Amino acid sequence: MLHDGKSRALRIPLTHNAPGFPEGVRGPDLIARMTRHAVQYGAVIQETEVAAIEAVAGGFSLDLKDGSTRGSCAVVLATGVDLNQVDLPEAVHEAAIRAGVLRYCPVCDGYEHIGKRIGVIGCDTNGAAEALFLRGYSQNLTLMPLNRPELSSAEARAVADAGIRLESGALLALQPGADDITVLLDIGASLTFDVIYPALGCRPRSILAEQLGLDLTEAGCVTSGSVFESRVEGVFAAGDLVEGLDQISVAMGHGAVAATRAHNWLREQEQATLQSRT
Ligand SMILES: Cc1cc2nc3c(=O)[nH]c(=O)nc-3n(C[C@H](O)[C@H](O)[C@H](O)COP(=O)(O)OP(=O)(O)OC[C@H]3O[C@@H](n4cnc5c(N)ncnc54)[C@H](O)[C@@H]3O)c2cc1C
């Protein structure tokens, strides 16, 4: 298993929706446990960046950033996504995540903010969908544009009908505190929330998938069927890189399916090799 040390899960301060952890689990602790578990059963884990990958006779060749090359008979791509974030110095941004006043996954933790003051940044289809989802947990919801509102009239109506406040000013600055977070808008308004959800989408880390020629969605994710079988024989995909819900439990489920498909595919290849020899 090759990874470059940038799992999104490492940034989770405490999740309460990872199955089997009723008291919650910190992302780094979950990764440490999973690493120990995998190594205990024989996995070899190397921290390095894979710079390039190509299909070669009998499998795949991976160029690592340190200049070395590795061979592989089959590949499971689980390279994840990068978040589109609000503009804050990295240390301030990560401190706001740790304090829990800046959140990026309403499905993961929206229920932790029942009745709280919730702000959603990103006045487009994505932002409207997140605000409407969060409306199930609080009546105190405000939708703000990063730059300017880009809602269709139907979306604006749905937002208004749900009683969600719509701010028109663009975001000037964010000031995270220990228990709340203040937003300054260019219309002079200053609003304080218990939590802010930026709804700015993400950038799939799909460079290796592109190099292999996998089918990608418009957003750059690998298509969902690739968990079972991609258009490139011997390549499977899992996790956030695959279109759909970005969650630990989903990534684990994908991983189980993709690894089993890869295992069975390798056995089929071995069988074919044996038959061709007899
Ligand atoms: C702040 C935050 C809070 C979250 N809260 C929750 C939550 O409460 N519940 C929940 O279910 N989910 C939560 N998530 C989402 C969760 O982290 C992801 O769904 C999960 O980590 C997806 O697993 P993954 O393996 O697909 O991707 P990741 O965990 O992001 O792993 C991707 C891996 O690919 C590797 N990689 C990528 N490109 C290369 C390359 N070229 N060479 C080598 N390695 C590479 C990286 O090193 C990394 O190890 C949260 C995410 C964030 C950022």
C-alpha cells in the first residue's frame, strides 16, 4: 500500500459516525488502528508519492517520487479528493476545524448542531442543497455567497420557502473563535455562527486514474462501476475518488469490494496462465 500521508481522515478531530465507535474516534487514531491492523495481517505500507502509473506487459509500472519504480499485477486506486476550502491561513483553518466551528461534511456531523446558528458558504446548487439538508437540524440557517449568489430561481424559492436566510454580500473575511465563528461580508454586515459549512465542492485526486484512462465524471471522479471493474483490466477504484457519498464507511465498503474483485481477477489471470502452460 502506497500513500503520501495526506489522507483526509487525518484531519477529522472527532467523528461520531464511524461504525463501532459510539464515543467517537479521532481521524488520526482511526488511521493508526487501521494501519496496525493491516500490518498485523501482512500488509506492507510505504509512505511515498506515486508520480506516474502506466499499464505494461503483465501489469502496471509505478514511478515513485523518490525516483524508484515499482511493479504491480493489479491496482486499487483510492487517491481521494482535495477539499475546496475557505481562504484562511493554514494554521488558522486547521485550528477552526479542530475547534469544530468549521465543518465540511453536513452528512457526517450536521446532527451535532441541532438548533444551532449555522452558516453555509457557497450560494449555488451545492450550497442550496447543503443548506436545505442542514435545515432539518436547525431553523437558524443562513446561506452566503463566496463571491456572488448563483442560485436558479427555483433554488432561491426552495431556500426561501424553507425559511433559510439568504445574504447577498460577498465574503470578506472569516474570524474563527473557540466556540463560534464570525463572517464579515462586503456589505458591511458581520454575522456570528456556532458553525460554518463551506459548500465549495472538492477536487478529485484523479491524476493517476487519468493516466490509466479510467472513465471520469464531469466533476473528475471515477465512475461508480469502477469499484467492481474499470475500463482498464486489473484496475479497481475505492473511496472518495469514486463518485457518490464521501464517507469513511462508504470508502471501507468500496475497499472491501475492490480488493476482493482485484483478488479474484488475479486468480483468474493465474488460472489462465496455468491453462496456457498445459
Ligand atoms: C475535516 C473533515 C471531517 C470529516 N469528517 C468525517 C466524518 O465525521 N465521517 C466520515 O465518514 N467522513 C468524514 N470525512 C471524510 C473522510 O475523511 C473521507 O470520506 C475518507 O477519508 C475517504 O477515504 P479515502 O481512502 O477514499 O480517501 P483519503 O482518506 O483521503 O485517502 C486518500 C489516500 O490517497 C493517497 N494518495 C493520493 N494520491 C496519491 C499519490 N499520487 N501517491 C500516493 N498516495 C496518494 C493519500 O496519501 C491518502 O492516503 C471528513 C473529512 C474531513 C476533511
